[in-house]
Amino acid sequence: VTGTDTSLAATAAAYDAMSARYAEVTGQGVDEPPLDRAMLAAFAEQVTSAGGGLVTDAGCGPGRIGAHLARLGLDVMGVDVSPEMIAIARGWYPALRFTTASMGALPLPDDALAGIVAWYSIIHAPPGAVPGYLAEFARVLRPGGFLLTAFFEADGDTVTEFDHKVTPACRWPVNALAGLAADARLAEVGRMSREPGPSERFRRGHLLLRKE
Ligand SMILES: C[S@@+](CC[C@H](N)C(=O)[O-])C[C@H]1O[C@@H](n2cnc3c(N)ncnc32)[C@H](O)[C@@H]1O
């Protein structure tokens, strides 16, 4: 779907080049603020109480979010377009599975997943490609499966690009992203929006969605 566009190749190359530095900065832990971790915990609980099943960490980078979800009891596989990121993730978390692929063309059959977490990964997609990613997530999620996505919030009503440290990224109005998700049959369960912390520039948005 969106797996071969040139911006995707540029994203992969940028994360390949920065992978060691990125992993050094994030580390293996999830030291996000309590509200962010609460969303991950809510996602894990929703997936588990719906019967559990395979979950994909889409755009997993060094794998720390997927590893956190595994500690919360989920069966996780990580996917990233950057082979260098996948190599780090495999080294850090040998018990988990990781695959190099675009989350716009997941190597999974229809209805395969109980959940997807896309934690600051659709931020690098050109805005016009985001409906394709959401459609792919909806394809691989089973009915009743959950998607949790985290992103940088826009100040107003329009998507805005900013100078992300690794490669260009977009800030999204929460309503705009929720609207595109609804178009892809991903219905909103809830949202969490928080102020930036001392070392952060933008408000942070989180959407929890359920496939119809
Ligand atoms: C800001 S990092 C976040 C990494 C991880 N989710 C975390 O929070 O630690 C964005 C990641 O998304 C990956 N990514 C971006 N677009 C992607 C795509 N279309 N398919 C798979 N991975 C993608 C990048 O390679 C990068 O590892």
C-alpha cells in the first residue's frame, strides 16, 4: 500500500543511520510519564480481557514498547522498516520476535491480530499516506481488536510538519486523526492528551481505537 514510497525509504535510511544513538537515548526502559504508561496499561488490559492474542508493535524501533507490553502479559511481535533498529531490538530482547517490514504492508493475514500499538511511528508518514496505514491496521486487526497510537499534537486544526531530530515528522490534530481512523472502521474508545514535559516541545496525543 504505502510500502514503496520514497519518503518511506528516506525514513528507513534516517533511522538506520541514527539507530545506535537513538537506542542509547531511549534506553531499554519505558520511562514515559505515568499518563502515557496508563494508556499502555489500558491497551494491554483491553486486549487481555477481549481474549488476548498476537499484538504488533508497529514501528517498534529498538523494541522497548513491545517489551513493556510483553511484561504486561501480551504476546508481541515488533515490526520496523529500519533493519538496524530491528537488529538492536533482537539483541536487546532475544525472547521476542522482530521483523523488518513496513507497517503499511504487514506480513500478516487478515484478522490476524488482537492489537496494534503504533507509538510515534505514523508521525513520519506523509499525511496523505496515513489513511493507507490505518486501512492496513484495520485489515490485520480482527473485529474487536485494538489500536493504540501515540503522536505529537498539532496546535490548531491542521496537520503541521516539524523538524524531528531523525527525519521530518507531522503533528496531528487529535480530531483529524480520530476522523481518519473512523473512516477505516477503527472506532474511538478514548483519547488522552497531555501537556509536554520539561524536555518536550509539543502536547502529546494518544488514541485508543477498536476495530468494528
Ligand atoms: C520515533 S521512532 C519510535 C520507536 C518506538 N516506537 C519507540 O517509541 O521507542 C519511529 C520508528 O518508526 C519506524 N517507522 C516509521 N515509519 C515506518 C513504517 N512505515 N513502517 C515501519 N516502521 C516505520 C522508524 O523506523 C522508527 O524506528
